[in-house]
Amino acid sequence: QVQLVESGGGLVQPGGSLRLSCATSGFTLDYRVIGWFRQAPGKEREGLSCVGSSAGSAYYADSVKGRFTISRDNAKNTVYLQMNSLKPEDTAVYYCATTRRVTFNRCTGSPSDYYYWGQGTQVTVSS
């Protein structure tokens, strides 16, 4: 019933930009916390950004602060991650996720706090 689908990944040159989309269904988006994560080969899943419920606050990991921007369009049930000034080390599979319960409305960067995940979209930054 709850579904998240990432899209927008691809191949981009260093310094370029991409906008990822997370299309959600099965719940009312404005009541939910949505997080963006990434996982590179051989590395742990890394929390990048999160947007909370209407009373929550967004956060950004230090590695992406100033380059990535999270936003949401509740009418479209979609969350976006605008990625600018991309670097080769940004290469990874990018995921969006939400918590199991609507009452867990705190914005966190820990993968263990999330239950529903999308399938991921590949981002490759290379010349």
C-alpha cells in the first residue's frame, strides 16, 4: 500500500546538476517524514537530507550542505532532491524512505529509523 519510487538519476559531469524525484502513494505526504539516502559500493547507507512534517525541520548532512536542497509538493505527493555542484564522490544509488508510523515525525538521518524504501535510482558523476 505504501510505495515510494525514485527517478531522475543518470550520468552527469562533475559540477553538473540533477533533480531526483520521490513519488509517493498510500499515505498523505504532508503528514510524513521523508528522508533521502545514498549508498555507494562497499559503503554504508548514508543519510543526506530529510524533510519533516508541517511542524518539523529539515536537515542536511555536512557532505551535501550548500549543494543539495530538499523540497516537497504535497499536492503531487512528491519530494525532490535538487543536487548541484556534483562531485565524483556523489556517485551512488539514491533512495528515499519514510518511517513506519505517522507518529514518528522527527527528521533523522539514521536508516534504522525508516521502514518503507524506494527501489533506488543510480547517480553517476564522471567525466
